[in-house]
Amino acid sequence: MNRTACFALVMLIFSFTETVHAESLAEIFQRGVSDLRKKECSSAAKKFDRLQNLSISDPNLFFNKGLAFECLNQHGKAILYFERAKTLAPTDKETTKHIRAVYKRLGERHATTAPNREFDYHPPLTRVVTGWISLKHASYATLVLNLFAWLSIAYLLWGKNENKRVAAGLSTVVFAFATAFFLVICLSKSHLLFGKPTAVVLRDHLSLKESPGTDSESNNEAFEGEQASVNDRRNGYVFLSFSEGRKGWVPRDTIGTY
């Protein structure tokens, strides 16, 4: 099923819970896609904005909005919406392909101005390994494993003596595997569990300030498309931490989060 058909199906479901008619939403989406094909990227982005403002959260919407910003050479926003699409559809190869393409262009653009910056897409190992599973599915799987472990314990208590050693070993292994499995999933989804989202820088040569405020001194800079962890929020500023050690405060409207 192609992206347009998938989005139309989502809109049909959405119509049962919202007062806006599904056909009108699908039409807006189709016109946005049509604008993209005609390279009318600004018009397409506005149409996708209308849909997003209706609180629609769909990977096809975010993917096409990313395409619109990619077309407009707004690389930070393109990465942001591709990443949002990736969060909802982690296994989509087309989204990953476009993220890599945008980072490649950013690297070429900053080859002179930021030679020491690495503009590339390196998804975390936990996303590669566990991106296909949600927290809900992980909970179900862990529950099933634990039930199996409890059955093993029951057999250990009331089963035949010659098989108790096997039951004890089996229950221990299953318990350990279930716990490790759920912990790995939780770590991979930590931004959802603990409210620390990932930020995408939307402006180029963005100053990283020592404290939140316009009068604060700058201690480093960030570039459009770079990603960082959001560790604090204060007075309209957010505190970003980059993987190689850079840290600083930036205005809230200079980043997007997913």
C-alpha cells in the first residue's frame, strides 16, 4: 500500500473521532502531494501544516512535510520531520534514505565553514535493534515471558523431583531474559519515558550560550541539522548537550524536537 493510500485510511479512521470530514483531510493531503510533484514546495508545506495543526500524527504526513522542506533547502526542518516520521515508522527505508541525503548535503555545504563537524546519520544501536517494537508490545512480550517463568516455578514447587533442577534453571533464565529485554526497550525509548526529547537545530551558526538570556556569552556554536539532547528548559531557552561534548543554551524557537 503506497503512502497516499495509507494516509487516506488514517483519515477515514480519524473521521470517527473528529468533527472534520475525512474526505476533506485526504483532499488537503492529496493537494499537498500534488504540489510537491509540481515543485511548489512552499504551498505543499502550508497544506501539510494545516493537517498537522488538526493534531494529526501520521508518518506519511511527516515524511511528505520533510520532503517539502528538503525541496525548500530548509535542511534542519527536513531532518526534524523525517525523524518524526521515523519515530512512528522506524523500519521505513525511504525515510532513512532521505535523512542520509540531507546530512550529505549539509556536509558538503559546511566542508569549509565547519570542517571538524561530522554531518552524517548514525542511528543509535538501540534504535537499530529495537526500533521495530513499541513499549506496549514490549510490555506484552515481557508479560508472556514472566508467565512462562511463573509456570516453571509452579512446576519447581509441585512437579516431580527429577525435573525440578531443569525447571529451576529454566525459570531463572526466562526471568533474566525478560528483565533484560524490557530494560533494553526502555532505554531505547528513554526520550518517551523520561521527557528528554532529541532536538534538531533549525538555524545555521547558532550560538551556544553559557546561561539562558540574550546577554549571556557564547561558548560554542551549533549548525543546522545537528542533533542534541534537551536537558533543561528555562525562560524560553533550552539547554542542549551534543554527543561530542558541546553544551549550551539556545532560544526555544531555534530548534525542533521529536
